[in-house]
Amino acid sequence: MHLDPHPGAARPLASHAPLGFAGFVLLVAALMALNAVATDIMLPALPDIGRAMAVAAENDRQAVVTAYLLGFGLGQFAMGALSDRYGRRPVLIGGLLVYCGAALFAAASADFAALLAARAAQGVGAAAPRVIVTALVRDCYEGRRMAKVTSLAMMTFMAAPIVAPSLGQALLLVGDWRMIFATLTVYGVAVLAVAALRLPETLPPEWRRPLDPRALTESAAMVLRERQTVGYALASGIFFGALFGFINSAQQILAELYALGPWFPVVFGAIAFCMAFSAFLNAMLVGRFGMRALSHIAVLAFTAISATLAGLALLGHPPLWLFLALLGGAMTLVGMVFSNFNALAMEPQAKVAGIASSFIGGATTLIGASAGFVIGRAYDGTILPLATGYALCGLATIATLAATERGRLFRAPVQPELRADLRR
């Protein structure tokens, strides 16, 4: 028995009414921002958490970020199958409930182990909106229109890392680090209310896939045998290892090494703004130039800037203005990679959007978190580990893209039938 509910048929696009286009983009952005806020809002509080929990080594404080990312990555592998079986809404709402409950538990944690467990659980809860958002966008859009929606949502959600560290710093002025987790709970409840009241189900019952080993194996095979999906998922994970490495060590590099102190959230926000600007620019340009051209050029430029920064780090300690100029330039290119890589990976997966989103999100996060963990733990009081990690991630991403596209970068491959027409 073939377990595809409609073998050979293309699933029609769904409607997100009663949400209009702007409302849908804003909700997608808010759901995406749950992850960014949960990661970035506490960066100013890591020294306070370390002191309160008697964490001896400074680099060990980074586990507050890493534990969340591991839960976030692992949780995504289950969410797609659940959403393809039960629909998008139930899985999304359940994940948001876990996210809010784990944030409350983190606020009440008495020791570092309990805090890390709560952070891992919070990451599992955040995995649901991460997977569901991608599936929702794929349910309702396709092609360059899908990339544009993703870019617009990313542009909006990028306000989160701009604002989150400053909000975390402000909360520390009126309370302790536990208030940060209380704030995450309030934000999660607000997003949960909007999703429960306004978001429709975008997966019709006739397109649900049974939750059994045979169906899961078939769905996984549909994803894994697609070269474009696997290649761009791996490239995303490798590339974002650099970003996670920066998040892990940002507080130590900016606040301590460069002695920015309370100015750390402002500078971190400015760097995040560079990514938001590039996401906006990508949304404006992707329809004209295409996803491959923009993202491939961005990766090459990112790698060149990172190699320059690594070379300067080998020569000595670069001044703050030069470090920020190169770092800002590299981060400006990130927004042109994330949305396009994600859209390219999802493009062939209309029939199993949930499973595909799980694989792409889980693989991207786990690979990125692992690379970021190595980069962050290598911090030695200089920027050399970060700069070297950036350059290596860029080079490995280029190699992965070349293998995925069989050496043909910047342009979409010509389909066999079109190639035959061109020859004629």
C-alpha cells in the first residue's frame, strides 16, 4: 500500500484567512522571534547567572545557550511528523505551552543543573513553532513568493536580537536574572493567544499522513533522496555555526575583552540590525536575481571578510572600530543566506512539508550549535577563535554548495526537458 495520500498529485496551496498577508507575516515573525528572544535576552545576565549558580569557569556559562539550542535542535525532529499527522495548530499550541512552562521552571531553578534542564525543555517547546512556521509558509506559498514571505518575516523578527539584549539589561536594572525568564513566559503566552484565536489549520485532513513506521520511513525517504533539500540543510547548519559561535562568546568578547560593559547590548543590537537590513534587502532583490545568486554571492563575500578578520587577529589585537566594521560587514550578509537556504531546501517538499521542516530545522540547529559550541569554548581572551571559526564555516559552506549544485553556483540547474529544448 502506497502511503502518499495523493500519489503523483501536487497539494494545492492553503489559505491563512482570517489573517491577511501582513498579519500572517507578523505572526510568523513573532513565532520565529521566540527562539531569538530566548537566546539573546539573557546574554547580559550570563555573569549574574554564573555568580548566582557558583559556575566556576567563565566559558561554562555558555551552557545556558547551548542547552537551549540542543533541545531546540532535537525537538524539531519529532514536530514535523506530529504536524503532518495531527495538523499544524495542535502541535504549535502544544509547543508554546511547553515553552511557557519551561520558562517558569527556569525562573524558579535553584541550581545550575535544574536551569540547564529547564533551558533544554524550553528549546524543545520552541522547536514546535520553528517547524510549524516553515511548514505554514510552505503550505501557503511556493517559489520566490515563499522566499519573499520568509525574508519579510525574518526582517521583522530580526528586531528581536536588536532589542532583546537591551531589554535583558533593563530587566537587570530593576530585578535579577529570574525576571528575564518571567518576561519570556509573558511573551510566549501573548503569541499563544494570537495563534489560538487567529491562525487557521493549513493542512487539510485528506493530506494528513499516518503516524506509523512505514509512513515515517516513506516520508523520510522523500526528504533524504532530494539532493537540494539535504545539501542546503547541511550548508545552513555549517554556515550558522559561525552565528552560534558569536552568540556564545559575544558577551565575553564585547563586554569584557573590548570593555564595552553596559554598552554591550547597544553594540550587539547594531550588529543584529545589520542582519535585519540584509533580510530586507534580500526580500527586495530575490524576485529579480533569484535565491541561488544572492545566497551564493553572500557566502563567498562572508568568507572573504572572515578570512581578513582572521588574518588581522593573527597579527595582533585589532582595534574595536576595525573589528566591528568587519564583523558588521560579515553579519550584513547573513540575512541573504538564511531565508534563501531555507526556501531552497523546502522548495521540493510540498507533500511532506512537516517532515522536511523537521529535518531541515533539526539538522541546521544541531550542526550549527555543535560548531558554535566548539567556537565558543575555544575563546581564549582574543578574537582569533571566533575569526578562524567564521572563515572555516564559510569555506565548508562553499564546499557543500559546490557539491550540492555539482559545481554550478549562482544559477538554478537547467531541467532535463528544458535542456533538450535548448539543444533543439
